[in-house]
Amino acid sequence: MRRHKEQYNPYTLRSLEKAYPYIGWRSYLKSYLSLENLSEDSMEKIVIKQPSYFSWLNSMLAAQEFHKRILVNYVIALLVLVVVCFVDL
């Protein structure tokens, strides 16, 4: 059984930027989700299902332990693993 309450972690853009300052939330939301009119005071809820992942990602970006290219490749590999189950081979 899933724990839905644990997966519901609402943030505003401002609170996301404060909690995870090394992740470029504004540029991500504008470019990948086509949110051109994203205001500074937007109170829209952004739900994060796994804050622990973003804490890890934020700490990796802050420490700069890895080259960004390695991190990008890792994220792309994760996306491929998620999508591959939908591909009929």
C-alpha cells in the first residue's frame, strides 16, 4: 500500500528555491514545462513526491563533487528506465 500523505509535499516556487537553492527551478519550469508567465510571487503548488531525492541532488550540486555532465547522464538514464516500460519491443 502506498503512503499518499508521505508523497504529498506541496511547495511554492519560492519555498522550493529556498529549500533547494542549487537546483535551477525557475529555468527548469520555464523551459521544460512552458511556464513563460511564471511570476516571482506565484503561489501555485508544486508537489514533490520524494524530497529526499531533491535534498541529495541539491547537496551534489552544492558540493560540486561530480561534473555536471555525469549528473545529466544519470538523470537521463533514470528517465530512460522509467519510459522503457512503456515501449513495446
